[in-house]
Amino acid sequence: MNARDIMTSAVISVSPDASIRDIAKLLLGKGISAVPVVDGDGVPLGIVSEGDLLGRDETEREARKDWWLALLVEGETLHADFLASMRAPDKQARDVMSAPLITIGEGTGAVEIARLLATHRVKRVPVVRDGRIVGIVSRADLLRALVAEPQRPAGQQDRGLLSGIFASLDDRFLHRQHSVEPPSALPPGAPSDQSVPKVADFQGLVSDFKHHEQDEREAQRKAFAERRKEQVVELIDDHISDEKWRTLIHDAREAAEHGQKQMLLLRFPNELCSDGGRAINVTEPEWPSTLRGEAAEMYLRWQRDLKPHGFHLSASVLDFPGGKPGDIGLFLVWGE
């Protein structure tokens, strides 16, 4: 089973400017413990949970949580007490949300989802299609799916995979044919209007060439945009395994042994950022919250494993096709 089979499609979300007081009322009213924050296009930016509303300090958060849970057991009305216990109730979702956010694609398998939840110590992950949220998978959803999954007969194959392979062969048998009509033979010395070129003919050839060149450029632009879109989808649904992370650390050590002070961890299209790379380009301090997919996972791995030991992580725009930000690079830095 994959994400589309087990996700909750009716996702309750809030905008970045939603007040945390309204979010608290929403959590209490819907009986949920967290809500994703999405922009106007449905792109997930972060997530706000009970812990974000009650404070990020573990001791403080647990103390408050135990307090209002005790009220619930005793049958007390939670609304006023819960809202009163919140920190800075005048703030908005963008001020308290957890970001960057780990997301998955609809085709992500149940085993991989379980690994992500365990690796990043999260209770839920949004499911995205073309960068927009279409569902959410929680630990409860995953557990119900795994319990209900029937046993498959031994040797059963995935015909969908085979059909995809066969479909990829279609274009290999398409060829464009051109026919050239040979000029008619004329007796030697016979007069012919075709032997004298006209300026209009030459101008027509130039116009045809320009149109052909323009069509070629447009086709290349569309092909490049399509490849970028496919790459973004792959990176959103491509997750960093423990083995890959260990390999990157090994490569960084070898780079240091050769006198280098930093190493490129990941190169990715600017479209993988929720703002197209703008915050990274102008070096805004909140640029990590714009990361999505594999880039977000890379940042969270660094934050958990390497930042406490003095390593830095930087991001920069690597190229500017057409004067606009192109690919983004994440660099692990250990030099002064």
C-alpha cells in the first residue's frame, strides 16, 4: 500500500496569518492535535501542533498538557482554560509553526512512511501532488492500514510497473520523414526562371529559419520546464536514508582531508522552495522554513546530528538562467 491508499483526504488546514487562538479553537473543536499551514495555492508551509501552542520547552509543554488533560478527565470545559494556557495568543501561525516540513508523494510506500515518522520523530506527514497538499497520513492511519492489509500470494507481480515500462517505449518508434522532390531536368542552355534567384525567395528562407529557430527554443524551454517539474516531484518524494546520510558524512570527511572547508550536500531546483528561492537569494534568516522535500530533510538531519557539534549549513543560488534564480545548493561548512 502507498500514501494514496491510506491518507486522509479531507485535510483541515489554516493560512499563515491565522491567529493561534483561532487554531487552538479549531484543534479543540475538531478533536485533532495538529493542523498544516498552507499558502493560497495549497502548498504546505509548516504545521502547528498542540506543542507549538503550549511552548517549545519540553518541561513546560508537558506540564501544561498534563494540566488541561486532567481537566478533560474531570469533565471540565477546556476552551477557556486551554486558551488561557497558551503562550502569546496574539501571534499567527507563521510565528509558531514547525518548518521546514517533511512531505511525501501519493506513491510513497507504507514502509517508507513508517521509516520517515520514526526517523524524524513526527506523528504525521502531508501528502502532496504537484507541490500542493492533497492528504495527510498520521501514525494512526498507518497503523490501521498495516493491520487491515491482506496477505498477497507469493510471486504476485506489480503489473502497473510493467505497463509503465512498456509505455516508455512508445516514442522510440515515431520517426519524421521528409521527401525532397528532385528538380526537373532541362536541356543544356535552355532558359529557366528557376535559374535566377529572387530576393523574396531568400527573405522567405530567412523567415523560415527564424520561425524554426523560435520553435526549437520554445520546445527546449518546454522540455526544460517539464524536466524541472519532474525533478521537483522526485525530490519531494525522495527521502534520505540513514545509509545515504552516512555516505554524505564520509564524503565530507574526505573533502576535509583534501583541505576543503565545505561540501555541497544537495543541488536542487529553486522550485523546491516554497518561495522559489527568494529568501535564500536575499539571505533572509527564515530561509530554512521555505525548504521542501529532500532539501527539508537534509536541513533537519543537519540540525539534529551536526549542528550541535559545530557544523554550519548554508544555502545559495548556484545559477541565474534568464536573470532569475535557478538551482539552489545546500553546503555543509566546517571551515572558519
